[in-house]
Amino acid sequence: MDRRAPAAVVIALLLFAAAGTARAQSSDGMSTEQLCKEAQTDLPNNPDIKAFKQCAATKPISQPCCAKLTPFAKYIPCLSNQMYFNAVNNYLGGATSIDEVRKACLS
């Protein structure tokens, strides 16, 4: 399994806390703004996101934990916006950080 996909998903988790404002297009033609709004609506109560946050608190972050993020890779473009990046790190609330997830899940 490509380890980069799960790390991207972690970023998506944080997107739910902020509304989308970017206008870039994703690979499926949906604008980043639409993707980020979708994340804001769908991710806060997603059990896979909650499970990831819980398992990511155990160090080192395991591959099965990283794999929980795979379905959320499409939200990665939202992380290029500092507002979303900060929102995701805030959501992770000390359990982990985007940088830590990138190291654990993408290396």
C-alpha cells in the first residue's frame, strides 16, 4: 500500500473545522472549495477519522493506523491553505500533528 495516501487523509480530518475558500480544481473536477466544504460536513463525525486520531496518539503511529486515512486522500488540496492546515492540527489536539503523520505514514 502506498504510505503517502494515509498521510494526506490526516490533513483532510482538519478540514472539517474550516470552510473552503480555495478555487483550485481537484483531479475529479470538484473545486477545492467544494472538497473542503464536503470535508467540513462529512468528516467531523466520521468514525474512521475518530479512530485515526485515537490510534495516532500511540507512538510510533502504526501502518494500520495510517491506513485509516486512505479514503480521505482527496482532501489533500485543502491543506495548501494555511487556515485548513491549522484547523487540522487543532483537531488533532495533541494526539499527533500533520508533520508527525507525514513522517510516520509517508516514510
